[in-house]
Amino acid sequence: MERISNIENVLLNEVDNPNNVYLYLEGDVWCAYERSAYYLAAIKSVNLEKEVIGDGYDVVLLKARFKVDEMSLPLSPGVSLKSVADDKLQFSMNRGVEGFPEWKRRQLESLSA
């Protein structure tokens, strides 16, 4: 399984992410991390997993994934495509979704079991 190549970029995008879904292409899978994973899981069926970043970070991230061939636009009503690159997509939601910290805690507990 491929891993995101620029973890610093992911962390910067997610630290104060109010309403964006950042998707990163990893092999044949679109992946979203942290708040993007939370927002994506609220609008689409995804697989969740825990990813531990070691190289000096020791950060545990939640990661949502779905296969490239499962992508359809629009992702959901109220979600618009904001930017496109070969290996990245950014969507904007018309509203933020509250509850990320509690959701992450519950997901990590269930993934650790």
C-alpha cells in the first residue's frame, strides 16, 4: 500500500480544516486524512483505517479510503470541486460538520480492538 508522500502538507491542510475534503491519490485509491476523512465519511461510504506516521512524528492519523473507480461527481449535494491536480483533489462543503474529536476517538477505539 502506498503512503502519502508529503505528510507535512496533509498536516497543514488538516490542522484547522473548517469544511474542505482533501483527497490524495495513493496507487489506485483516493485517501482522505483526519477532518477530511470525517467529512468524507459523513457523505460517502468509505473504509477507515489508522495510519501511524513514524519518521520523527509519531502521529496517529485516521485515513478514509475508496477505490478510484468508485469516484463519482458530485460527491454529494452541497459539495463542490475546488481544485484539481494529478494526485490531489480538493472539495469544499457548504457547511462544516461538528464533532470531529469525538468521532476520531470512537473510530480509533474501534480500529484498535
